[in-house]
Amino acid sequence: MPDQAFFVGAGAGYSFTNFGSQSVYNKGISNVFMNGSQVANGQASGPPVQTYLSGNQSNPSPVVQLGYFQRFPNSDWLWGGKASYAYVGSTSSVQNLVIPQYGSSSNTSVSSFNGYSVTGNYSVTLGHQMSFMPFLGRSFGKGFVYAGAGPSVSQVQASLNNVVGYATLNGKLTDISGSPQSFSSTNWLVGFAATAGVTYFLTPSWFMDLSYGYSQPGGRTSYVNSPFYNPGSGGMSFSGSLIGYYTANVSSHMIALTFNKSF
């Protein structure tokens, strides 16, 4: 094992992604028309709904890394840092998310606007993930153990697909917002990462690195404000806006084995 070296490596990891608790909020504002003339306006909303996406997802992931380490003078202790990249590619979703809505109408003859919104599919995906972690370690013969922490940057996508708003008008459940709408956001989120690992030098310039990594991207809330028009039927039509927000909370664990070349 050299006293100091730059290194670059590649290998494979196995990731475990936790999607945890998510929050979704919907609000609908609508104008009601009868034969082209506005007869009422209404609105409906409800408290945010907390939902859990389907548990932990696990899958293999490619990993690359580069870094540097150096022993402290006359010591078995060392310091260093490494930057790593992995493609996680984990997705979790919930089907047919129903959110109750409580509303009111400006015209008592057009009922109270109570109803619900239905989201056909709500999904969150953790894609690319990068981290930079300074570390401290202790050498032993042909390798060293180490631990460190630092910032991470993660690509997180969240989607609401096929959203439709319904209200009960005069005792009849009515499609208010018309054609299903879909919303999606992709963000690069800064977060926290930590690692621990052990290396073993096969030759003075080649070594294996077995590591554990944890990453917690910063939480992200995406907002929606989308117009709609529904020609309806029987002379009654609707126009208005779908308003709300949805979260993309995620964290990941990874076990990785890389083969590295030191310089």
C-alpha cells in the first residue's frame, strides 16, 4: 500500500431505496355555465393526504469513483476524499390516489361542490446520484478502513398522472375538470451523504474497495396550477384551475464493490 495516491475505480453496487411518506394536496376552482351563461362559481379543497409509496426498492447499480488519500507523517492514520457516481434507477408508486374535497358554491341551487380528486398514478423516481465525501482512515498492512461524510446531489423525479376532479352537484357525482391531466417535475437535489468502507491492495497500484453509502437528498415539493375546460353535457360546462402540490421524499443505502487503479 502506498503512503499516498490518487485513484480511479469502477464496479457495481446494490441499492436499497426508501420512498417513505409523501404528501399530496389538491384544490379546484371552477366556473359553472349553463347553455353558455355562467350560473355559479365554486371551489373545493381538503387537508393534505399523507400516503406511503410501496416500501423499499432494491436493484443493482453501476458505480464509478475517483479520489485521493495520504497518510499522516509517522502514523497509521490517513486522510482523503472521494467523489462517486451511481445510477440508482429506483421507482415507487401508488395507484388510484383518492383525495376528499370539501367545497362550496356561490349558487345554492348548484349544490355544495363536495367531492374528491382522483390521481391514476403517483410515482417518485431516484435516478442519478453523486457525492463528495472527505474521509479519515487507518491503515493495516495491505489496506485501510475509512469513514466519511459530505454533500450529495441526486436526480429525483415525481409525477402525478391522470388527475380528475369530481364534485357532487345536486346529488349527482359529476366530472368537473374534464380530460385527465398529468404533472411531472425533475429536480437535482442537494443533500447529505455518509460512507464507510475497507480497501485491500492486490498490488501496489491496484486495490479493491468495499463500501457502504447512505444518501438523504433534500426534500422537494412541486406545485401545480393548471387551467381546465370541460364542455360537459346537458348544457352544463365548467372551466377553472387545478391547484395543489406533491412531495418527492426519498433516501437510499448502497453496498458497492469497486476495483481501483492508484497513481
